[in-house]
Amino acid sequence: MNSRWQIFPDRDSAASACAQFVTATLLQALQEQPQATFAISGGSSPKPLFHDLADLPIPWDRVHLFWVDERSVPPQDADSNFRLADELLIQPGRLPLANVHRIMGELPPEEAAKRYIEDITKHFQLQPGELPEFTLVHQGIGPDGHTASLFPGDPLINDRTRIAAATWVEKMETHRITLLPGVLLKARHTVFLADGAEKSELIDNILNGDYAPHQYPSQLFAREGRDVHWFLDEAAGASVASKEVT
Ligand code: 6PG
């Protein structure tokens, strides 16, 4: 298992520790290479993370920001993952817009996925069939164990060859665009940030339960990721903590 987890008193301290780790990881990478690449997720748990990152000493002129996934909505939509990051990180952190690689959720899903693949292919200068190696990826975990826009039962959970795809999420009756497992598993470093008691048993199962990634997509990354760090508040980490050998 490549996952290490840390539990913090509350949501904000978990996010703050995650932000410090993100900063240190990007700075370390930039000592060895001219640029770094960072892919972020959406939802509600990243809000304090993005807020903290906007004030930390990250040389954003050398970091390219991508998304793990995006809802099939325009960028100004309340559900847009871009809008969330734009308001909490991109604008306050004064990130250079040339380094922001938005998924164009306003386009038809398949076209949005195609454009995103083209953008990634160009940025990483990929050969046909080659997958990008992100410096760092941030993922969250939904109450059903989904991560990115890989929901339980989605055949895309098996896809280790393509970069991204559009997918229909039945339970939400919406399309999404998501990076695929081959890319997420290739990331040099991954952070999972999660909070809330409703995820406690789930996270324990993700980290320690029987391996069933089609049922719990987050398990794929928790178990097979290269270097995975979990930042949990006490509520979300309660079940895991109760079983740790003291
Ligand atoms: C999204 C995210 C998604 C998120 C989880 C957790 O677009 O919604 O990328 O995978 O990480 O749903 O969401 P919360 O942080 O809101 O619990």
C-alpha cells in the first residue's frame, strides 16, 4: 500500500497541512525541473485548501494548473470546479492565466474531453499513446467512494491507456469530464483531502478493506498510487484511527 495518512483536529487544519505539503512538493520538484504540473479536484472539501494555497509562496509562473475533473457546465456556473478554483485560488493567488488549463465545460462533453486531451498532449509534448506524468494531483472522495468523476461501476475505472474522457453520471443526471486512472496512477505524488464523519467508515474501507475498486474507485489510487498522502480531519479519520496500533 502506498498510502500514508495524517489526522488533524478539524477540516481547516487538515487543509492547512495539505497546503503545506502541496507547497513543499511543488518547490521540491522545481529544484529539479523548470516547471511543475498540479491537477486539482472540485467539490466542497478543497475550499480551505485553495484559500490557503493562494497565500503560500508557490512560484505559480512555473506551475501549470490542471483539473482532475469538471462538471459539464459553463465556467461561471455555481457547479463549475473552475469557478471554485478561480474565486479561491487563481484570482487571489494571481496565477498567470497562460498556466491555467481549464476544461471547457461549456462545450458538449465529448468535445470538451477532446480539447482537454489536446491541451495536455501539447503541454506535456506527449507521443501517441503516452500518458502525462503530473508532479502532483489533488483528489477528493465522495460519500460513495468515487474520486475524480470515476463513480462506482463506471467502466472507465478500468481505463489505464487514455488521458481523459466524458462520462454520464446517472445518479447526478449530468455529464462530467475526468482524467482517467492511467494518468492519475502515474502522478508522482497524490494528496487526498477529506473531512466529515460521514466518510469515516468509507475511508477505513478504502485504506484497509477488501480491494474492490469498481465499488470503491478511490481504492484504486489509495492502493496503487505511487506516493499517496491522505489529510483527514478527526471526524473522517475516526474509524482508521480506532484501529491503529498505539
Ligand atoms: C467533483 C470532485 C469530486 C470530489 C468528491 C468529494 O467534481 O465533485 O472532483 O471527485 O472530489 O465528490 O467532494 P467533496 O469535497 O464535496 O466531499
